[in-house]
Amino acid sequence: MGDDARDQLQRDLNSYQAIAKKLCNLTEDDDKALLTKTMVKLVHYLRSIDQEDTTRRDALAVAIHCIGKSCFMESDDLVVRASTAGAMVHAFRIYVPNFPPFCLTDTATVDEERVLDSLNFLVDLIPHVTDEQSGKKIGYAIEYINTIQLFNCVFKLEGEDIGENEFIDK
């Protein structure tokens, strides 16, 4: 790694640490514009990370864990939730085939309830795609859900595949 690349990595890591600290300190009482702005910044960082870039991904793990905070997922502000959805789908993208930190317990095992809450959160936003203020953000999240085939990844069948013909009544 050259000096320029090393310097850029260090700048990125410093930025990731700063946003993680900010995200962890935000609450429901904070201004909705601040919640949205911070989440949009996280989306910007996440979308520039390749799945193979574990250094950057791991540096954002604390920030990614904060995506699941109630001030984001349960906000009454649709723009905050739409911004959260964008971050959420990118987190799923960079962690596939594993789950992102907001879907894990404190012992780093998959919490099925958190996974379902996250997927329900994303699905619940779909009807709002025509909303004037948040529709573009929701459309962006939906596009990435499709691109990464999120639901296929999460619900993949274990064991043998069931053939299409086995569902047809004979």
C-alpha cells in the first residue's frame, strides 16, 4: 500500500470513528434533520465500501450497529426512516453472507427477532415510495434490496432445494 492510499485509509478510519460516536450518542430527542443528516452520511460511507474491504467494514461496525437504534427505526419522521433504510440495505450488502451488527446479539450470534424487525422495517416503507419528501430515498433502498436480492439471501433454504413441481397439487 502506497503512502497516498495509507493516508486515505487513515482519514477514512478517522471519519468512521467520528460518525460512530455521533450515531451512538443520538436519541429520539435530537432534531430530525440531524438524525437524517447523520444517517445519510453513513449511507455515503457504506456505499463506497466493497464487500471484500473488511478493514473499512469493520471500522464502521459500531456505526452499523447503531442503525438498529429506536431513534432511527421507530422515528415518526418518514425521512429519518427512509435514510435508515438506505444504510440498512448497504450494511446487509457488505456483510453478506453474514448478518450486520444490528442483527446480532451481544455475543455476536444472529438474533432472529432483530433480523425480522429489520426486514419488516424495510417492507413497511414500500408503500411510502410515492411520498414527496422521502420517496427517492425509499426507492433507493428498494433498488438495493432488489440488487443484492436481500430477501433471497436471508431466507435461503437449508438442505436440499425444493423443486418447483413439488408445489403443484397432483
